[in-house]
Amino acid sequence: MNKLPLLNIKRIIRAFSNSFEGLKLTLKTEVAFQQEIILAIIFIYVALLLDLNGIV
């Protein structure tokens, strides 16, 4: 019964590692994904510069 939580943590770490490797590969090979990331960075930066008080 003690091994079950430890195995789940290892599975979660392995799943995170696989997902991260997939994102790295996608960022290197997919032009559309690269463009979306660049636009997201620009839009987030602009949104932080706007300094809005919230939705009115």
C-alpha cells in the first residue's frame, strides 16, 4: 500500500517530462507554433503595460 503514492508521483514526473520534451520539439519545428508564442509574449507585455483598473 505504501508503493502506490510513490508510483503515482513517478508517473506524474514522467508525464510532465514527456510533455515538456514535446513542447520543446514543437517549438523547434513548427513555424505556426513559434508565431503564436511570439504573439502571446507581445500581447501579454502590452496588456501589462496598459495598467487597467479592471473591467468596468
